[in-house]
Amino acid sequence: MKQNLVLAALSLAIIGLIACQKMLPKTPDNDEILDGPVDGLSNSQNAQFLAGDIAFNDEVFSPEKGLGPYFVATSCGSCHAGDGKGHPFTTLTRFGQSDTTGNKYLQYGAPQLQNRSIPGYAPEQIPAGASSAKFTPPANTGLGFLEALTDAQILSNADPNDNNGDGISGVPNYIAPPSFFTPKWYHQSVGGKYIGRFGKKAAAIDLLHQTVNAYNQDMGITSEYSPYEPGINGIEGIYADNVSEPEVESSNVLNVVFYLRTLKAPVQRNQADAAVIAGKQLFINTGCANCHVQQWTTPFSDIGALSNKTFYPYTDLLLHDMGSDLDDNYTEGVAKTSEWRTPPLWGLGLSKNSQGGKYFLLHDGRATSIDEAIKYHDGEAKKSKDLYNQLSEAEKQNLIKFLESL
Amino acid sequence: MNRTLLFFTLTAFTGTSLAQTDSSLIKRIPADTGKLHMNMDAIYNRPFLQMDKLPVSIGGYLEANSSYSGTDGVSEGLSFRVPRLSVFISSTIKKRIKFLSEIEFEEGGREIGIEFASMDIELHPFFNLRGGVILNPIGAFNQNHDGPKWEFIDRPISATTIIPSTWSNAGFGVFGKYAYNKWVWAYEAYLTNGFDNTIIANDKNRTWLPSSKQNTERFDESFNGVPLVTAKTAIRHRKIGEVGISWMGGIYNKFMEDGLQLDARRRVDLFAIDFNTTISHINTYINGEWVWAMIDVPVTYTQQFGNKQQGGFLDIVQPIIKRKMLGWEKSTLNIAFRTEYADYNVGIFKETGENISDHIIALVPGISFRPSQLTVVRFNYRYHWETDLLGNPSSRTAGIQFGFSTYF
């Protein structure tokens, strides 16, 4: 009898091995997570995506690998958990520019505050008199689609003089390009500057620009594109660490850029839900969609999976005056201090899964619910906010359910 | 080259011994089960083989296992590994002078290290000197870690990632035991080399004490010239069980070099409590350990690296059959269950005042078969939840593990 028990136990073990696939946690649904590649990548592109994924999410910089000496975070993934929006823990602080004439505090380490430092060093401080603003890290998903758009497409929604009289006057932010920037066929130069697309103030022209700055300004990591440590008091290099430059290989930077270009767009959930359908109509009726433009189609792209694709980011990539409550008296490029780039709303409903279980919305995370974020809108968005406030409670819930489905 | 030579020499020696196990020249010295042993005795309480009248005994153990696991639906497939092969050599130089070493080949020989190599001199049963490469007596697992003694394939996460078992260092110290009736009380105290900067300057993105294990120079010189102090006291009752309390602490960073101040002195301190007991009439074995770690992380660094950690495990092993099975005399079939926890960052975010997560919870049911007390065949199912720093939805990892571990 007992011998049979032994055999039964061993059999159980063997059956367990055979059935092991059934005993593993299931894969989350594709619309429940933000990470993962766009459909249609080739095998070699998948390999580069994977290399970029590792560099982005797994490569942690320590002092021995060049971290700092002044920094904000130790890895890309620290600010973008699951490729989603960031948490106040890694909110960036920018300082030193309060008008469109440029940053007056570059010699004091502007524009970004490195509020942390490796042992033995004191972190950077905001100089007296400099204005500042906090920027919550954005989600990464679908960025390649936004990058693939032409400047002409973006400009088609610009209305700087509000010629159509809707109270909305979206304008592009024109940015002086860094030395390593190479214009693509779809970029248009205006006085040597180009339209910024990424960042709260649209201060980064493309994903290489954004990535190089993040390595340097967020982690204190030098690259061939940005070979100096982030300066403190403007003295670049003097406070360098003991790690030889560049601290990250160009191939890693380019792999990260490829990863960001080929992250899938968030997949909308519950599209057939009646509340979501009703909420979407309210989103249009209240004028939200005038800035949060729903649909775009990419032109030809060097990545086939991004070519001629229709996608739904809910942004126009333009700057809008959002009123005095959201005016932090800090800006970048030619944006006014009250102007912010329309943030894409796709992936909004999954933000809590990357922000520690609660929302930290708007540019600095000050809104902890979608309702609160809407109510912070003013300036060009005042009319839409007022219409939202006039909705019944049930209608507001439908609108929020729609936004959470994105 | 030297490592390879050492490996083949030891393997040849071991192979020769095993091949001659039946010879009258070789005799097995079984583990001493007659005395009231404690965790501190684990390094000597192992089976050894002795050749004729040679004053040297050898022994060792091998672990091999396979696993099929996956995280959030993504499987790495089936893999096989030999996590460690350990070889012990012991010698009684004089009646009260002993030498014992343990050389471990980890991950198929990728890492070879002297895990333990000390000489013990007994001045009095209550006062012994020990010097060499010693196992710091923090918790119980670090001292009592031989694979064949455990019913679980993976080592406890708190005992390997908060306490960096197996954690050994060059140093000296004293130990002793005092027995009275059914009680025995023991103490140990050592000064050794210790940790280094890498516990907060590593690519794990969290405070990670095991990073210091990569610094093999700790067997040659102290990283900062300040000794790591380890002390433990334990008490055991023959019927009730054993309880141990231990502390290990010291300065971990290089605060000064060439007379120049580089940083403030930063401490790392670990406190641990361990216990084990056997419920006599049903033979249920219960074993557990909990550790708290306090690390002085500069406030200007990043909260990604926690200044407090804690974790522990609780193992319950229930023999369900103990008799002759499948032709094996005195074999045992056990069911076992482990629950374990490790929190790598105990604290709250300065920015939000909310809890920092960064923890792992694991449940591990298992079955083990012991054809003899020297050998265990194990089958585990492991499920663990890992939550990131921010407290986002946990990633879930599960796996089937099968393997064996045996003394030889």
C-alpha cells in the first residue's frame, strides 16, 4: 500500500512535469499591458527590439558604469515602469527659462535639475530666482507612430490666429536642433529650427533627441551624441566621474531608439461597451477632440510596420494655452509658460498600473483622477471644461469610462 | 588554469574514493547524530569518508535540478542546472585542533571558491578559537546550508538575497557551548572582512548585499579597514528545539583612501532570529528564519536603494512514510511547504508618503523522497509574486522543479 503511495507520488511529479505549461501564470491580455512590439516586425527587427528592451528596462547604471555623478534615475525603466506613465518618485524638475528668449540659467546647470547624486557628491540645487516646473515621465507607447508623422500633417491642425474662431489656437514648438540631428524627408526647417514633438513642452524633435537627453540629463550618462556630464553650475566636465567616456555605447542608444519607435500603440478596451460609446460621443461633443485629435495615418516609414498605419493617439502634438492654474512660469523652446503640448490620451486607463495604483495626471502629476485633470483645464480648454461641468453625473462617468478604455 | 587543475585534482581524488567505497581501506564516517547538535555545528556534522589511517577525511555534496518556469505567461522552457558541487576536506591535526575546508564549484564550475577553510583550537569546550575563512553566523541558513539537508530546491530568498548566503569572509573569532541536562547554550563572535560599496552601487537597482560576494579580495584584505562584527547566541532544548539570535554589522563603504576623506562612514547591520523544532509525536519538522537589515544609504542617493530590508521563510516538513520503499531501507517520503517573503525596501516615498513596495512573496509546496538520509530527491512547485518599487500589479512567476541533492 505504502509502496503504491510512493509510486503515486512519483507519478504525480511526472504528470506535473508534463502538465507544467498549465501551471504557469497566464499571459496578460494584449490590451491590459503597454509593452510589446508593433505587429509586423521582421525577425531582425524583433532582435533589435529585444536588445532595446533590455537596454531600456534592464540596464541599470551604477557609479562604476557612469551613473551621475548627478542624476535623477538609475535606469530608463525606473521612470517608465511597464512603459507607462511615471510616478512622483522620478518626476523631473526643469528650471531657468520663463520666456521665449531662452534659458538664462544654463551656466547654473539648467534646464534639468539633477536632484540626486552618487555617494560623496552633493546634488544640484535650483539657483535663487530661477523659475521651475515638474514633469512627470510620460508613457512610451506608440511613440514611433507619432515620430513617423510629417511636419505638414502636424501643421494642418495649427491655428495660431484662431481663424476658425473656436477659441483654440494650437501652435507648434520650434526647437533648435542638437548637433547630431539629421532632418528626415518629413521635417521642415523654419529658420533652422524644427517642430518639437516629444516632452511636455514638445522640446524634443525626434526620439534620438529625446533618448540622448534622457541618458545625459536623467542618468548622467554620456554618449557620443552628448559627450559631457550634465554640468553643475555650468562647469561641464569638471565634475565628471571616473568612468571613461562615452558611458553608453551608441549601439545601445540606437537600440533604445528603435525600441521606442516600435513599441506598440495601446489597444483600446471595452469598445463595444455602451457607456464607452456614449462617453466617446460626449468627448467629441464637449470639444475635447479638437485638441486631443483622435485619428492619424502615418505616411511611408523606413520601418514597414509603421508605414501607412492609422492610429488613435488623441493628441495634435501642438501647444495650447492651458490657463493660469497650469502656468508654472517655466518653458522651453518658443512655448509660452502657460502652453503645454496636448498629451496623448492613449493608454490613459492603464496609467494606474505603472503609477503605483493611482493616477498622477497632467504635466506634474498634480491631478489624482481624470475628473480632477479635466477640471484643471483652462485657457483654450475652458469652453470644453465648462461643457464637461454641465454634464450630468452619469454622463461624466461615461466620458471617464471612455477615457479609461483608451 | 589553476582552477581547472584544482577541479580535476579534487574530482580525481573524490572519484577514487567513491570507486573504492567498498574497499576495506575506505570507511564512511557518518554524521554524528548522537549529540545535541545546533546550527553552529552544521559544518562538522556532515558525513565524511576516511581512507585507512590517513588523518584526512573528505566529503561533499552535489545538487542537480531541472526547472520549467515562466513569468506572466512567458516561459523560458525547460532547463537543467548543477548549481553547486561542494567538496569538504577535514583533518584532526591534534586531538583538539581541527581543520576543515569547503570548496564549492557553482553553476558547473563558473564560480569556484573557498567557502570555508578554518582551523579550530579548543582551549576549553566553552572557549574555542577559530580562524581562516569562516561562515559568518548570521541566521541559521548561512551555517546550515548543505543541499541534502533541505527538502526545497531553491534556497530561501531572504537567506540568499538579504543575508547573502553563503556569506563567508576571512577573519578570527571565538565560539563555545555549554550543556546542562537537556539544554545547551552556545555563542559565537567573529571579526572578519566585510561588505563594500556595491551593496548600493550595483546593477540590481536595489540595495543588494550579495553584490559584495563578487569581491573576492575580501579574503585577502578589508575593503575599508573596519572589521565586520558577527555575533550569535543560541539555545537548544532536546525536546523543544533551537532558537538563535544573531547580529552582523560594520562599515560597508570606502570612506577614506590615502588619508583623504571620500564619504561619511556608512553602516550595514543585520539582525536575525532563527528557530527549528520537531513536533515529536508526528515528526513534523518546522524551521524558520527572519532577518532585518539596516543600511545607511546617503539621503542624496536614490530611494530606489532601500535603507531597510526584511524577510524570512517558514518551512514545514511532514514525513508521511518512513520504512522500506522501492527496496530502500529506512527511506522516507515527505511532503513539505515553504512560505517566504523578502522586502527589499521598507519605507515610504518622500514624494507621496506612501509605502515603497519592491517585495517578493513565494509559496512552495513540495514532495521529497529520501532513499537514505544522505540523499534527497525533490519535486517542488514554486509560485511567487514580485511587486516593483512603486507597488504596480505584481509579476507572477511559477515553475515546476525537479532535482536531487546528495552527500557523497
